[in-house]
Amino acid sequence: MKKVIIVNGSPRKNFNTAKLLKEAARGAEESGAEVEFFHLYDLNYKGCISCLACKRKGVAQKGLCFFKDGLTPLLEKCLNADAVIVGSPVYHSYPSGMFRCFMERFIFPAHTYMLDRVNGGLKRVINRTLPVGVIMTMNATKEQYKSNKYDIILRENEESLHAVFGYSETLYAFDTFQYTDYAKYDCDLFDPVHKALVRDKQFPIDMRKAYEMGKRLATMNN
Ligand SMILES: Cc1cc2nc3c(=O)[nH]c(=O)nc-3n(C[C@H](O)[C@H](O)[C@H](O)COP(=O)(O)O)c2cc1C
């Protein structure tokens, strides 16, 4: 049975990012995969500590971060999975801090500084395709995502994942509904009527795309 690991990089367990990830999980499950769901904010861990042990000559556990803490079991599961789907809100133009710490520990041990003199580029540690799906949610509209250069910032993730694991795709959910009740918060930058419209019209489309991503990635290596 295929194994798919889902990783929520939002502190909220049932809001935009988590809802989309749950749909991706449902898509993967309905195509026959076994799914495990993790909330990064429940785990106790650091980002990469730059010990560089993963780059030492002759290391046995290539691809797995040497530093052991609360993230290690999840990293092991990701490396043994058939697909991984990760998600994060955009915080100050970047994915959340917990998400970035996870990505450093997930990507860097599988990234080499060794030239592949036969095929060009860099040698790969993971000698198979491990599809990684990314779901990013944000307040920004699609236009603001471009004008604020989030497209350039967030594309870096996808490119690193593609280079290291062989395949990556990203689903962006724009203009998300941030508060359950806008009237209770100081936030006149946002029009609650417009936000509710996006939630009711666009978010279900994003949910469908997340479901399809789950299905696609779970069956990719068939
Ligand atoms: C600390 C913080 C910083 C944020 N910074 C941005 C930002 O720079 N750009 C943006 O578009 N949205 C920003 N947002 C909004 C969130 O990205 C957006 O509401 C997201 O969908 C929340 O995901 P969640 O519902 O899974 O928690 C920020 C929210 C928080 C709490």
C-alpha cells in the first residue's frame, strides 16, 4: 500500500492550510494510499544546526538529517513515503518559521554539493522520485502575490524540492478568509463581504485542487 505523509505548517489545525491539506489527504486515501497527518506546531524541534554531518564522506544515512530531536521520526517517515504533501500559510512574505525549519531539515540532507559529471547539475542522494506537493495559503490576492514578489520567493521552495526529490508541484490559495468573524477585529484593510465571497466561491475550487493533488501524488509512482 502507498504511504503519503501530510505535514501542516500552520499553527491552526482547522483553518485554511489544514483544510486544504485534509482534502489532499482525502484524495490520497480515496486512491488507496495510507495517510499519516502531522502538525508541525505539535513537535519540538529546531531548524538545521549546520553540523554538516550529512555532507561527511561515507555517511550511511544519506538523506536523513543527523541531528536528532522531535522532528526525526517525521523526517524518517517522509523519506520512506511514496509522496509527501506539505502546507504553510505565508507569514511576512515567507512560509511560517516552523515550516521553514522543517524544510531545512528535510531538503538539506538530501541536497549535495557534488557535481554530476555525467548528467550535469548536482548528484542526487535520493535515487528515486519522491513527489512533494506544496500548499501555500495567503491573504494576498494573485495580483499582490506577484507585485509583492511572493511568486519569486515561494518558487524557490518548489525548485529545491524538484532538484532534490525529483518532482514538486505547488497549489497557491489566495485571498484567504483569516478571521471567523471580521467584525471582532481591527482590520479595515479587508472587506469582509469580499473575503466571504472568496471563501464561498474560490476556496471550494482550491479544496478540489487539493483533493486532486492528493490523488495525483499518491498514484504518481504507480
Ligand atoms: C504572523 C502572520 C503573518 C502574515 N503575513 C502575511 C503576508 O506577509 N502575506 C499574506 O498574504 N498573508 C499573510 N498572513 C495571512 C495568512 O498567510 C493567511 O491568513 C493564511 O491563509 C493563514 O493560514 P491558516 O488559515 O492556515 O492559519 C499572515 C498571517 C499571520 C498570522
